[in-house]
Amino acid sequence: MGNFRQAYHSAGGQLNKVLMGIGITKEYLLKLKGGAGEQVIINDCIHNCVVIEESALRLEQELADLKKLSYRLMNPDTDFQEITSAIESANRNVRIFVVDDDQGLCDIIQKAYVRKGFQVDTASSKEAALQYLENSRPDLVLLDLYLQGGREGEDILRAIKAKDAGIRTIVVTYEDQEEKLKEIRALGPDDILTKPVRGGQLEAKINGLVTAMKGEGHVQCNRQA
């Protein structure tokens, strides 16, 4: 258990660095609104972003090591690679479509879920998303409601529902008022996530919907429209 505790505390330390870095950077950005010492604040933000990125990469490795140790503790006779290969194989028949006007975020999500075995496509505009939906049928869509300054995600969600009501959808929005959320629920998404979205929160939502789809036999990836 010694190695497990060591990995656990090490991962926790990296997470604290990431969270602290984000908090400090947010404070600087808020100060930037006042207009005082802008260049100094910008330089500090850039430095903090670099530190956050480095800590996040180390955290990713720490968590991977921790996962391996956890599996070994649960079942010492089963090879970790066998377990992860089985999970990836089960996910390989699931196609996720990510729609967000932040291409960098699309790339991060795509890389993360491709590593988990999923097939992942992305689009960063309403036009690209609608064109994709004309030719392909994803199993699950992660959709930012606000694209390029407007609620263009509504049109995409309607197109998804018109194409196939069996396609699962998770809408992402910065709206947090109950009245606004009611309006979004009326559009018919399977779930709603409010920004900022945490990785674990997103993974739980996706895993829940994917498990439900597999149980109902609705996974149909690789089929053309």
C-alpha cells in the first residue's frame, strides 16, 4: 500500500498546483479589467499558464500510474494492459461528436477520448456541424449552446433531433439561472452541463449515456447517414 499512498499524494500535489495556478491567473485577469499595469499582469498570466500546463501534464501521468496501481490492488492476477484494452475495445463502437467554437478545447477532448478508445469527430462552427450531420450519424454529441456569439447550438440540436431522436446529446452552456436552464431542457437534450465543465464531471455524463446506449442496443457508429 506504500506505493499506492505515495502515488495518491503525489497526484493530489499536482492537482493542487493546477488549481492554485488557475486561481492566481483568474485574479490577475480580474485585475487586468482595471487597466493598471496591464503588461505586467499579462506576463504573469502567461507564466502561470505555462506552469499550469506543465503541472497538468505531470498530473495526467500521476493519475495514469495511480490507475495502474489501483487495478493491481483490485486484481493482482490481471494485467493492467488487458483491462484497458478490454475497455477501449468496448468503446471502439461509439462515435462522439464534439461541437465547440473553441478549437483548442475540441482538440483536448478529442485526444482524451480517443485514448479511451472512442471515435471522436469535431466541428467548430454551426455550418461544419450541420454538414457533418448530413453525412454521418454520431452516437453522442457534446454541444456548446453558444457558438460564435449566438445560440446557434439550438439549430444544431434541432437538426440532431430531426435526423435521429436516438442520438444522445449533452448541451454545454454558461447559463446557470433556473429559468434559462428550463428553456434549454425544453429543447430536448439528454443532459446539460454548466461551464466551467470539469473533466471528471464530463466523463461521468458520457459514461452514463454510453452505458445506457449499449444496454439499449442503440450504438450505431460507423454507419453512414
